Amino acid sequence: HQQHHIHHHITATTKTNEIQPSSIITMTAKQIITPVLRAASLHVRSSNLSPTLSKSAAAYLSSTTTTTTTAGGVVHTLPDLPYDYAALEPSVSAETMEIHHSKHHNTYVTNLNVAMEKLDAAVSKGDAGAIIGLQGALKFNGGGHLNHTLFWENLCPKGESVVPSGGALKDAVEARWSG
């Protein structure tokens, strides 16, 4: 599958808080998601993640599944699968894939868009209580959308997967599934 790269700008500040020219950092989804998942598995608060990592994760989500409206707002969209619903049979049925993608994942997308609309309204009104109150919905639905987007990208039909050429992962795969 195509490897997604994240491009974002980081501005460095000096001791006098003067903004220095931005540098472009390129990160793969793996470089962003692995530390985030590790932090989540250890129940680390997102506020303890580096700002660079948090911004990169947000950039990944935004760059892969959004469109901008004429009013300048962002609308998250359900990504198309890179394969047909039946492509993973017999391991995963077409019906399961269709329900999981078109209903379950789409619910995260729909609810994320609703939360984003409410956030825009709260910000416009300067309603700090409403802004804070939306954090759970934004994290839950944004995280569900991001996780499912990565999930689809990491599945492929039989015969299209690539086994590493060496190392511990290859040894484990061969030990488990070789005849």
C-alpha cells in the first residue's frame, strides 16, 4: 500500500521568543502512530505527548480524510477502501467488511463532523464550557476515525501482502503460519 507521509512545519523559538524559519519534517504514519499507541497503552495523557507528535497525528488525520468547505470548514469523509468488500474472503466476509466500513466507521466520521460543527459554534461564541465539553466526543470519534483509516490501510487481499525479508517479524510469521 502507498505509504502516507506527513509534512508539517515546526517553528522554533529563541530565548527571546522570536520565531525562526520553519523547517519541514517528513514522518510516516508508523513514526507517528506507534508512539501514540504506546503512550495510549500505558495510559499516558495526551498532554504528555510531544507537541510535534500530537500535531503530526492531527495532520495525518486531516490530510487523509478531509475536504474543505467553501466556508473554510473541514468535513471529514469516509475513505474509500483500496479493495472490494469481498477481497478479504474467506478470512473476513464481504458482509462483515461492508457493515464495519459503511456503518461502523461511518458513524465515527458522522459524529466527528457533528462535534466539529458544535466546536465551530462554541468557538464563535467564545463558550469555553462548550469547547471543553466537546473534548471527549472529538477524541473518541476522531480516534475511531483515525484508527479505522489505518486499519483499512493495513489489510490487503491474499497474495498482495509482503512478508519482511528477514528479522524477528518474519521468523514469527513463518513459525506461526508455515506448513
